[in-house]
Amino acid sequence: MIEFDGNVMLFGSPLTGKTILARNILLNELKKGYSGIYITTNDVGEDVANWFNEYNAKIRIIDCISKTIQPNSTDTEVIKRVTSPIDLTGVSVQLNKFLETNCKSGIKSIVIFDSISSFLMYTNLQTVYRFMHIITRRIKVTKSKAIYIVHDGMHDDKTIATLKQMFDGVIEVKEEDNRKFFRLVSSTHKTDWKEFSIKGKKVIV
């Protein structure tokens, strides 16, 4: 579907299918032997788990939203919760635990951040940048890969330019005449725009 390494931003306007695309990329990487880790700031952990369970895909989830809705929400073996999207330290701690567990088992990880835009709604750019700097380095050290969803139109140009500095590439998503397209842009190459469609929960390329 999309071949990439390291840390990449998934960037595009709202309602262009970025989340579904990211989830399908994760499913594809699981088939290659990767272990999936999903950080959610929008959907509660159970909803994310149920989405992947339909494909018999076992992933681990860091839930940043449940405790803002239901403070008594508890952890499970699969879902670890932090207090809110403001708790970047909690996210980092839980992610490190998951990455370390996979490394000890000789398994590489693929991580989805859904989304960085939500972190920026609650926290200033400087704080998010420091957090991202630590996370992107950790991804590289563990030879993992990660996708960071960022919504176009929610941030100024300076914020987007600052974020892009940390990534190895950007998966750009756009919609024209009710047709969806993506491409990968990095410092070394740029792919052609490729059309995709969404059938239920599946991405068709």
C-alpha cells in the first residue's frame, strides 16, 4: 500500500480518510510481522479495539480520551489509559513500555498517533515539539515506524513547518472531484499521486 520507514506525518484536510488510511496501513504492516500500537485522542480505546478485532488484528492501545469522559475508566491488558491528551508524559511512559516489550521479544513496532492535532489543541507547540522529539528518536532507536496524523487547516504554516522538521517524510492526502489521492514525499523521493477509495472500513488502492 505505502512503503515507508521511520517517522512520517499523515497530512490532509478533515474528512479525507486519513484515519481509515492509517488503520489500513497498520493492518498491512501487521501482516509483515510488526506489532501495532495505537494512540487515540478521539475514540475511546474500546472502539479502536473493536475496529481492529473485526479483522482479528491484535494491537495495543494508549487511550487519551476515556478518562476525560469517564474518570473511573480502568486499564485492561490491551488498553492503557492516560488522564487526558495533556498528559504527554503518561503517553510517553506507556509507549516506552510497549516498545520495550516488543524489543525484548525481537518484534518491531508500528505506531499510529491519532492525532497530533488533538495534542496541539490542548498543549502549546513548544511542549508538543519536545515530546515529539523524544518519541521520534525512540522510534528510530527501536527500529520501529510511526505515522502521525495532522489535520490541514487546524494549524498555522509555522506550526506545520516546525512539525515537518521531525519527520522522515509526509504522506499527503487530498480530495478532488470527490476522488481521494495520496502520495509520499520525503527528502529523497516523491511518489506519484495514487487514487484510493474507502469501502466500509477498507481502503481500496
